[in-house]
Amino acid sequence: GKELDPSQTADLLNLDSGAVLNFDLKTKQVTITMPDGTKKVIEMKPDEKLEDALPGIEWARYSVKKNGKELDPSQTADLLNLDSGDVLSFDLKTRKITITMPDGTKKVIEMKPDEKLEDALPGIEWAR
């Protein structure tokens, strides 16, 4: 259970012939900023997948980014180049919607799942 200083000698560490050392992967502390602005610190092992470190997340609804670059949550912390102190941001994924206007032109908009259509298309007079 005790962490050893790797810069020390076998004598200073009291390692005798037949000593058994157990190695654990060092965890990385990563801060997650959720869509509502709350922050959560998680610990990840280098070989742990991001989706496993954050159970209960509906990955089809969210994108996760590090420094603006989208990450694949099925990848491990090492493959994503995550380090202690990194900050990841979660956002609701946008959906591309094609709108056919009255004149026949098509307009592509992006909407978040929780966004109202009237907010995504400002300037449109909606029949109520």
C-alpha cells in the first residue's frame, strides 16, 4: 500500500531479495464543465475510457471537447492525451435541420435539442 520514491536505492527502500512490488496506473484528475456551467472533477486511469469514467451520460445527446476539439468518449484517457488539470467541456450536440422556405430555397440551421424552433429561426412570423 505505500508509494515508493523511484529515485531511491533498493537499500534505502528496504527492498530485500524476494520483495514484491505492485504497480498501479496513476490517475489523472480532469475537470468537466457541464452544459449548465457546473464543474465536476473526475479521476481517470490512463487506460480508462471517458464514457466509463462518466456513467449515465447520454453520449448521443452530448459532445465533449478539450480546447475546442471534439473528443471520442469511447477512447481512453491516454489515447485522448488527457493530463491532470485538463478541462473538458460538455455541450448538447446540435442537429442540422433543412428548412424549405416559401420561395423554395433551402436553409440549413443547427439546433440544440433543448432549443425552441422560434429561437433558431429569428425573424420568422409564426402563425399562432
